[in-house]
Amino acid sequence: MRLRHRKWANECLDDNKDIGKNLSEINEETVLPYSQLEIGCGLGGFLLSMSHDYPQNKYLGVEVNKNAFAMAVKKASVVKKDQKNFLIINSPIERLFPLFKEKQLKEIFINFPDPWPKKKQHHRRLSYNTMLKEYDRILKDDGTIFFRTDNKELYEDSKTYFESSGLFDLTYISPFFSENCDYLNATEYENKFRAKGVDINLIIAKKKNK
């Protein structure tokens, strides 16, 4: 995601530290209340729509891109008086894993991540085996991962990663239509790709009972 720096970004972030934080501003207690995690929340549209529609849940969005993070916080600042069940953090997800307790999360959402197409980059994929082990640790016994992508190669490779891990019961939906379900809202990218006739693929990975 290539986004230019906005002149208003620093002021916006300074004014909204209650809903947008850097890694240096958080600890285990900060993330403890949250049971839903979106990795790569981008501009925040999905996170905010889910927090609006499911006020009983607490949503944590993580975004590594500073410019996207600032835009998500700006968007969130408009609704924060009415929606108090979310927080957005600017950080690589790998830096946050040590802060999560075992079996803390109910749901993990991964929407349209970077496909890292080169073979030497595959270990950076959010569905790679090393990542799945971390998800398994922090998910509750009945926890679920929703992995959504438009990239066919990433989808097929991710199916292999999930299957080889042996950690999850798996459901595949391709093509996926968010309007046909009541558990997964649309994202900005889904709307963009669908308008171009691109299929969306979904992996639902439910943690196996040990």
C-alpha cells in the first residue's frame, strides 16, 4: 500500500492517542481487553464497521504502514464518541505477539494481505506456518481465523499452509460474497476488486480442540 504522508497526520495522531497508539505506548494490559484482532487493518473501514455492528466485541486493529495508520485513526476519530470498542496500533504484528496471553482471542481477521509472491519472501506471508503457530497460541479453544484474499496463488498456498499445520478445521469459500453472510463485513479492497470482476477467496480456520 503506497500512501503519501498527509500534512494533518501528526496533529491527528497527537489528538487521538486514546484510539491510535504506537508500539512504545502499549503493554500487555493495553491489549488484554480485546478479543477480536484484525492484522493489517489498512484504512480502518472493516474494523470500524465490525465494531459498529457487533458492539459486544472489542476490536484491535494492527497496521504497520504509518500513513495508512494515520488515515485509519482519522476515520475512527469521527465515530469514537459512539463506538468505544476498538483500538488501532501502528506496529508489525510480530512485535505484538509477546503481549497476547494464551487463548486470549476469539477471532483473527486477515483481509487482503501482501501476497509476497517471490519464493524467498514466502516466510513473510501472514498465513505462513510460523504465523499459524502464533495464532494457535493466542486463539481460544473455539477461536477462528478468517483469511480473505483476491490473490489465487496466495489462496492456494495458504490452503496448503493451514492443512499442513494440522491445527485447524478448515472451510474454503471461493468465490466469497460478504453480502451472503452475517459474520464478515465487506472491506474497501473487496468492494474495489469485486467492481473489477475479481473473485474473492476465503479460508475459515477454526482452532481444533486439543
